[in-house]
Amino acid sequence: MLGPGWQQRGKPTSRDVALERDLVLEDPSSGFVGAVVGWENGIVLLEDRKGKRRGFPVGPGFWLDGQPVSVRIPARQGAARSTTTASGSRTSSAPTPAKVALPSRIFVEGRHDAELVEKIWGDDLRHVGVVVEYLGGIDDLPGIVADFRPETGRRLGVLVDHLVAGSKESRIAAQVARSGFGDHVFITGHDYIDIWQAIRPGVLGIKAWPSVPMDEDFKKGTLKRLQLPHADQADIARAWQAMLARVKSWRDLDGRLVTEVEKLIDFVTADHLDTLEP
């Protein structure tokens, strides 16, 4: 009984398996089952049937077809290249040359809006050659639009926070609509007070975004109610970067924002469809 190897007798032997896309693995410790969608830096990424993704260390501890396996990165191969972008668009695994930026632009209100759009739609925007710029607020939007001088081939799309009936933002949007640039400007937005609220609360481990009175700074008020540091801009910046790190794909965002951003991309590229590769 106490001979060499007695502890392992009767136990199934784990075999070595090279990772490949769509290989279905189970992590028995958590019960998570998913298909391999990529691997990098010693982590394999699995996606279950509902689209939820989780990362696990490459190595032993997995089950494949009911048998224990130890997974490894294939020889002479680095990280698996995903066939979809964070926005869900299909992409080629082959590198593509950089494109010259189109004259058309997308403007967003603030830095956080720009960073969120870049994280989810950055690959798509680089593919079509569209640059996103942030304005630091839209109080001067009519003048900015006039200076930009939109025209055919030089379209302007604007994403606005808190675009609801009766708001300051809606009045400014209406003013731009009357400014004579016709079909070359498209202003759309969402009803969130701030772009933070476009992140699904569950992604951040909260049940809902807290309610902050209109006469209180939204970001500081939100952090205060979440019992997080909120004394100054540095606290706000740290909190935002932590939130942004949790966002991995369009599935982590409210669908209303996803729809409006994709409308903007379609609008500003409409005059250039013949020049864009599929």
C-alpha cells in the first residue's frame, strides 16, 4: 500500500493538450465551461454559451471531454489573435496597413467618453480612418461646428451626454441643427448624466448606479455613495481607470450607447464607403 506512487493509483492521469481556438474546457474548481477564444501572457481566455468570458492560468487543472488535462501554449506560436474586435466586429488575423485619417470626425464631450469609445471601438475606427476628439463640454458646440465647416466628405458626428428633452444639451443640439449644415452633421447621445453610467453596474460589482442630486458633482457624488475616495481629481481619475479596466467588450455597456456610437460611425463614413475595405 505504501509503495512508490500509491497515492495516484486509481486516479485518472492528466494528459498534455496544446491550446487551440474553440477547444471546450472546464475549470472544475469553479464549474465554468467555455470555448477557448485566445491566450496571452500565461492566461487562457474561455467564453461560455452566454458570452461570458473568464481567464485562467495556462497549465494543469482543466477537464476536456470528462478527462483531466494540462493545457499549454502551442510550440512556435504566441498569443492567439482574436477574430472579433471589442465592439463585436469581425476582423482579419492578418495585419493591415495604417489608413490615412478621413476628414470626417467624431466629437465626444470629455476625456472619459473618448477613452471608453477608444477601448471598445478603437480597432473599428482605425480600420475606417476616423479620429475621435473630445471637447471638454459642449457649451461652445455651435461655434466649433461652424469652424469645422462640415460638407460632403467632411462629416461631423457628435456624441452628447444627458441628451434629454428640456436639457441644456438638447437646446444646444437644436441650435446646431438650425445652423445650416444640413445632412453633414449628426448629433446623438444618451440620457445618462455622465458616460460612467453607460457601464453596466454588474460589471463593476454593484446593483445599480447611485442617484446623485443635480446640484452635486456627479463623479464625486457617485464615488462618495460607493464609499470610495472622492476628495479630488486624482481620486476621480483612479476610480475611472479602475472602472475602465473592467470593461472588456460591448457586452459590458448599456446597449443604448452601443447603438448610438455605431450610428455615428456609420454616419461619418457614409461618403467614403467605396474606399473602405470589407
